[in-house]
Amino acid sequence: MLGLNHRKLATAMSSSIYRRLHGLFTRSTTATSLPKTNPPPKPITTTTSPPKPSPSDPSLSPKLQKFKLIVKKFKKASKSDRFRNRYNYYETTVRRLAAAKLYTHIEDILDHQKKYKDITNERFTVRLISLYGKSGMFEHAHKLFDEMPQLNCERTVLSFNALLAACVNSKKFDKIGEFLSDLPEKLSIEPDRVSYNTVIKAFCEMGSLESALLVIDEMEKNGLEPDSITFNTLLEAFYKNKRFDEADKLWGLMESKNVVPTVRSYNPKLRGLAADNRISEAIGLIEEMKSKGLKPDVYSFNGLIRGFVDDGNLEEAKKWYKQIGESDSEPTKVTFRMLIPLACDKFDFEFGIELCKEAISRRVVIDTSIMQRVVDGLVKELMIDEAEELVKLGKSDNYYYKLEIPTKE
């Protein structure tokens, strides 16, 4: 009986807190304009199947046939228990399909998973909900969540959190308030730290940073302490919005909560300083990280490189690019997308071809147009052999960069 009363009390507490969070969302969505960002692709706005491409749709091409083959192979591979345990296969394939805006194909491969026994495992189903959310296909994520009882799959705070995350990834912020109001009590779900961190992320994405801070109070009222993810999310938002004074106060709050900063805590500040053209302070922050036993990662260096790129300082950018390798990190797509255009602008095509070769060898996919600039520049500088070498190297890669030697006018 004592255990039953405890559960009833916990449910009541949970319901009360979710209602307060719902209230925060109601006020924020009314008083705060959503951030002006490019909206995600609109996959499907109803639970019906999306329209088929029209005959004039450019997707009806050899490229589409390639993607159809990928879907066919994926569904065939799904018969393997081992394959279905490899989340990275799912994520990589869905990401490629989403980038090509082939949402019907995403629906095809994810809906196909319902035929396997794994669908009764909440963790497996949560993966599918998350993939729909990351693709901007919120209606599908919501539909799958609603179908879980019929699929003999239990719904706990784990799947509830996945649904909240799908709202954030799909920019369906108004839905979060609705779910916070209705679902916890209906499903007897208690909030956990992930729930609150997702709500904080939502407020930050909405630009309602004051409401995001208030969620920490709600966490503590429910006996939960904020963690590094809580503060890293807040730091990212405050520094991104150049609210340095308020962001700097968060460090003191972290210390008072015994939350130890990580590299991910420092990186938002570093990016913020670099974006604000406070390069010397950003460099000092790198040294501070090292003095505290934290090893800067590629995102740290990318943030610093961005500052030098914006300033047109290729030599300093090259210096910090070198630091990436010396720190046992690996350059990312962002690294190459920043540095190659700057190298071309400064007519340093030797560095440009070095970067292109590095990207190809590391199988980092960048825009062909960026690499073509290097080829064009090499030809103008009469470095024909080097240009032809890069064209050949691009075509030998599995990603196949369609580079061409420019013709004489």
C-alpha cells in the first residue's frame, strides 16, 4: 500500500510540474517569435502517404534509381538480426535520403521495420521515432508513437523523450506544450533529466532563453539536478546570441551545482568570442582549457579557424589547421568548407590542393563546386599537372567528384 501511495504521489507531482512547463511553453510561444531559420524540408503534413514525384520532377533520374537500389538493399539487409542492431547503418542511410528529400523512401525503410519482432522493443522503436524526427518527418514520428500499444511495445519516459526530441528536430515547438500537458498523466510517466534537457533545448531553439533558465528550477522541484548537458545547451544558446554577460554567469552556477565543465562547455564560448572578433580572448581560452587538463577537439579549432577565416587571415588559419592534426583530431567537412575558399581567395592553390587531397583521402564529402575552384585556380596559375592530378583523384574516389579542366575561351 505504501508503494502504491508513493506512485500516486509521484504521478501527482509529475503532473503538476508538466502543467507548469506547459504554462511556460504557452507563454513563450505567444510572447516569443520563433527564430528566423530556414525551415526544415516539409516531408509530409498528414499521416497519409506523401505524393509521388511528378514526371517533371528531377528526382526521376539515374540518381533516383540509385537511391531506390539503396532502399531495396537496406530492406533486404533488415532481415538480419545483426543488421537491425547497427543503428549507424540506419542513421547514415536515412540522413542520405533526407538530404536528397526522398521522404517516401525514408517512410518505406522505417515502416518496413514493423514486420520484425524488434518493434516490440521500446529502444528499437525509439530509434525509428528519432530518425523520423531528425528527418523533419514529425507526423510520422507521432504516428509511430501512437501505434506503439498496437505493436505490443511499451511506452515509457524513453519513448516520450524521443517524441519531445522529434518535436525539437522538426521545429514543432507548439506540440511540446501540448504533449507536456496531456501525455505524462495519461501514460503515468514521470519526467527525467532527459525530458527537462529536451525542453531546455526547445526553449533555446525558440530563442526564449529566460524560459530555458526557468526549467532548471522545475528540475530541482522534482528532485533532479542539472548536468553538463543542461549547461552546455544553455551556454551554446547564450553565446550564440552574443549574450556574453549572462552566459558567463552560468559558469558560476555550474560550479555551485558541482557540474564539471567539459570541452563541450568551452566550445560555445570559443565560437562566440571568435564570431565577435575577440580572437585573442579565444586563443586565451584554448590555453585555459589546456591548463585545466582539457584537450581541445576539432570543434574547438574549427571555432578559432572560423574567426581567422572571417578576418581573411589565411596564415593564422593554416597555423590552427595544423594544430588539428597535432592534437590527434581529424578535420571535418566544416574545416574544409571554411579553408578551401579562403585559400582560393588568397591565391594559395598549393594549400588548396593539399586540403582537397586531404578531404578525398579522409572520405570527407564537400561540395564539388568548392573543389572545382581549386582546379580552376591551378589552371589559371599554369599548374596544369596539379590540376589534372586533382581531377583524376576526384574521379577515383567512391564519392566521385565530377571535376573538369576548364576549356580555353
